Amino acid sequence: MKKQFVTLMEKRGTDSLKKQFVSFEIASRLNQLGYDEVCLAYYYRSDFYFCKMDIFTGYDECCNTYFNDFQVACPLCQQAFDWLKVKYKINNLYLILDDDISVREKVIINQLDILIEQRLIKQTAIVKKQIRQQLKESK
């Protein structure tokens, strides 16, 4: 009975801690936007895992640079907000006051999708400009 109690307590502790991290959907979109910070957790496919800490390197290998196509770094919500604030000058994520987590997540996912679309448009414009420049130079 004591062992069951410990297991139950460990599970409760892990579940409440997982709420501090972004969802798989948000982590995937952050990855598309170039998020590559060191994280304490990651998703393998859509399953959540904590990173193992190396006593020599810390969590250095727990970022998108070192992951394969099935893994994505999972930042804390605050890490993601801070990164978006610095990288994309987004401050209004803090203004989502709805207590329903699914509503907040839908709003955030919508905003990230807009950023991804804007980034793709910019990248397409850059490529078109480079092609025009190359065509001019080849004439």
C-alpha cells in the first residue's frame, strides 16, 4: 500500500508539473518558427518526456538542433512567452485571461499559425528577390 501511495504522489507531481509546459501543438509551431532554446522536456511524436540531465553538459542536448523529425523541444510556457516577446515582439499572449485552457491554447495556436504564415511569405519574397538578382546578373 505504501508503494502505491508513492507512485500516486509521483504521478500527481508529474502531471501538475507538465501543466507548466506548452502543448505538443504549440511546441511544434514554435519549432517551425525557429525555437531552439534548451528545454527541460521534449515530445517524442506527441508523448511528453523530461530530458535527462548530464552532469557535465547539463541539458545542452535537449533542444531542436539535436532532435530528429519525431522529437520537438518542449519549453515551459514562460520560456515560450519570453522567446516570442524577444523574437517576434509579441506581448499580447499575456493578455489571454480565459480560465479555460483549451480556449487559451486555441488563441495561442492561431497567433503562432499567423506568425508561421508571415514567416513563409517573407522567406518566399527573399527567394524571389534572389532569383531576380541572379537573372539580372546572368544577362
